[in-house]
Amino acid sequence: MKRLSKDSLFFTGSILWFSMNINVPLPDLTVLRNEYQKYESARILVTRDLETQLEKKFSCLSSRLLVKGRLKDFSSFYKKYIGILKSKAGEGESSGTVEITDLIGLRVVCPFLEDMKEAEKIIRDNYEVAEIEHKGAGYSFKEFGYESIHFLVKIPQSVLKVRGDCGCQLAEIQVRTILQDAWAEVEHELVYKAEFTPFDEPMKRKLAAVNASLSLADTIFQEIRWYQRQLNGELGKRRESFYQKIEESTDALLLDAANTGKTGESPMSQDSQRPLNAGGTVDDMLLNALYAHNRNRFDEAITFYSYILEMKIDDTIRSLIHKHRGMAYFAQSMYQDAINDFSGSLEWDKKSYKAAYYRGVVWAVMRRYAQAVEDFSLSLAINPYQAFCLFRRGQAYYHIGDYPAALADCEASLNLEPENEGAHRFRELVKNKLRM
């Protein structure tokens, strides 16, 4: 005996349901299939075009959003078609026209919750939105189900003009996080596609717990993302002010002898104070230290760095904190303390080429150029692709009187960073010396 496929069973069941329950003409399966297939090729091309469009629109974002297009197959189309007819019949409506709005679907998968807001804005700005729904927003903590943003957008005329009539005017765009998307896939198999769902209360509670865990994970990931952004912002400010101090302390030695040996105190900012609190995690104290450091509150920053060094931390973090504290000492022109910290950084991490470079800078500011050359060379041995380090070693060679070595380092620096105006000026200075 030949067994019927699941689709055949569904089609047969639908026919029996209609014949037993309502007096509405049953849709002709062959006519529906032919109508579906008539536009199938055009819909495939439209889906690809929309997918490419969205990828380009999202390329400006800092996160990489994944866009996946899909075309509803005939089996799913027919099930939804019958479902709409059933719903209309149950509400006493005539069958009328049945509109399937998600024949063309696109899914936008975002790494973080904040990316969903940015994706929503881009979709609103670039497409004519016919409908928007925030699914799952009204769930209670006892309920399970995936959250996502669903848009119905009009297919751009520019696309239809190229691909022709595709049998529909709307496309659905779903925006979710990675974890929301994972839950939606599992829920689709367990609930939506299942023929029988024996979910008793314990099973429902388990599903609700899983969904809550995924939602919590999304929230935690977003908090970590925000924390990283704040930390990186403070690191960037600290690095910029440190490099400015280096330029003021080293480049002036070449251009203005009167500035030689200048060790003035850095101005202290008068902005609002954060309370000096040694509690919290390493990350909390580091953020506090950087916050103080970037506002020229160096004593406060050094205090936080010192608290962290008293904690149980791994070697890499210890090296990093020594390096930061050394930079704070350098900003206060406490050069020997800075030397000690940069040396400590190298002791805990032999590959810390920046610590070697920073120590070389301090030697140069102290006009101990032989030691500066040694540390710049150590830094370059660890990482040879440092235009700024080559430039500084060239300066140290210049002060020693080794002009050929100074010129060679300057040329190597410009090969890595051709736009460095300071290096161009330095090269002319060295060339003038060599013509003497």
C-alpha cells in the first residue's frame, strides 16, 4: 500500500475539513500551484536583490549583521492559504481575496540588542513600511516565545522594474539577535511544525526558563558591549594624551634647545570628581583609573592602578597595569618611577613591545640616548612594524651623533607611514647634518 506524504495528508485533511465544516468553494489546488509557480522565478531574483540591498545598507554599522533571504515554498504557502480561509470562515466572513504577505522573507540577525535599533532605523529610512510588529514584547515572565521585530515593506519599484511582476507587493523583514534567532529555529521545530505538542505545565516551565536564559544572555552581552566601548573610549583618550606628552618632550629637543630638560607639571583638570573607591572588580577599578587618568587626576589614577596590582591577577593584566601606571608617572614627569613601571611591565610580559618603547621614550626625555636606543631596538625586535618607534630611535641616534643610522631609521619609518610630516621634517634635518 502506497503511503501518503505529509503534504499529501495535509492537502487531503484540508479538503475533508472544508467539506465537513463550511460551505465555501474549495480552492483549486492546481490553479493555486500554477499561480504560485508563475511568479516563482521572479520572486527568487527579487529576494536576492533585497538581500543584497540590505547588506549594503547595513555595511555602515560597526557590527556585522547577517542577512538571510528565503522564499516561502508552495507547501507552506498552501497551509497558510488554508489557514486564512479557516480563520475567515470561523469569523463568518466570506472567503474573498487571500493575501499572503510573507512570500518573500528576509531575516536580519544581529550580534547585540543595540544593533536591532540601528537596523530598524535603517529599514524605516530606506523602505516604505506598511506594518511593523514587535513580537514577544508583551510576553509575561511565565510565557515562552521568541522576540523579534517584523516589518512588512513595499518592494521597491526599482527592483520590480528590473525583475518584473513577482506576484506580490510586500516583503517581510524579521530582525533578531543571534540568540533570538536560535530560539526561533528551535521553537519552530518544537511548536509550529509539530503535529502534536504535549506540553504540560512542567514542560512549559522548562521552555520558559530556556527562553528567559537566552533573553538574560542577550542583556548581559549588551552590557559587556557597552562596558567595552566605555573602556576603549577611555583608553583612546589616555593614549592620545600620552602621545602628545611624548611629542612635547622629545620633538622639541630637536627644534628648540631652550626646551631641553623641561619637566613642568601637567595641568590638573577641575572637572567633576568621581569618588575614590577601592572596591569593585578589576574592570571597575581600571575604568575608574582611566577616567581619572584622562582628566589629569594622576595621583588618583596611580592609586587605583596600585590597588589593582595588590589583587590576584594574571601576568598579562599585571603587565598592562604596570604600563598604565608608568604612563601616569610619565605624565607627572616622575621619570624614574615611570622607568620602574615599564620595566615591571616587561618582566611580567616579555613580548610587551609598547612597554619597551615607552621606557625608551623616558630615557630619551632624560637625555640618556644610549639606553633609549637599546629599548627602541628591543621593542623593534619584538615588533619590527612600528613607524613611530623607528622614528624615535632615529631621533636618539641623531642626538648621539650617528647621523647615517638616524637617516636609515627615518627612511624606514616613512616607508611604513609616508604621511608623517614630523618624520619628513626630521629627514631634512638629518640630511643637512650629513652635508656638513
